[in-house]
Amino acid sequence: MSSRSIRDGKGKAAYKRKREQLKRRVQREGLTCHICGGGIDVTLDRRDRMSFTADHMEPLARGGHLVRNELRPAHLSCNARRGDTASVDVSGWGAS
């Protein structure tokens, strides 16, 4: 799957709804960053390095699907540092 077909707008609204659901779970249940384990402040500006971001379990660059892919909460900086590697152990984390 080419990166263009992933980001061409198909399913973008569904992805945004899924991301917002995860953000509400982070706020309600106190879920932490699945990469570093630190707390996530969902009120921070989206450009802040410690702000909430939804990380795809299977990176988009490695064939993951924008909508059907499981999302996990992460800090923006942690997600950027992890890049497109899928080697993070999330056993027992239990969120989707």
C-alpha cells in the first residue's frame, strides 16, 4: 500500500473519531504513554512535545491501515522517536 493511498482522505473522519475516543479514555481512565509509561496531559497544545497523540500499533509506513489499525496513547515526542518501528512490548496494556 503506498503512502499516498493511506493519506488520501479515505477514512480520515473515522480515524479522527477513533483518535478522539482514545483521547477521552486517556482523560477518563488515566492511561499512560505506552512507550515511556509517563502520564499524558490531554489539555496541552497538540504541538507540545508531551501532548497526546494516537500511535498506530502497525506503523502506516509498514503497511498499517489508517482506521482498522489499533491505536495506543503516546506522547508526541515518544511517538516521533519510535518512528516506524513496531518493537514496543505492549502485552498486558489492554487498550484499543
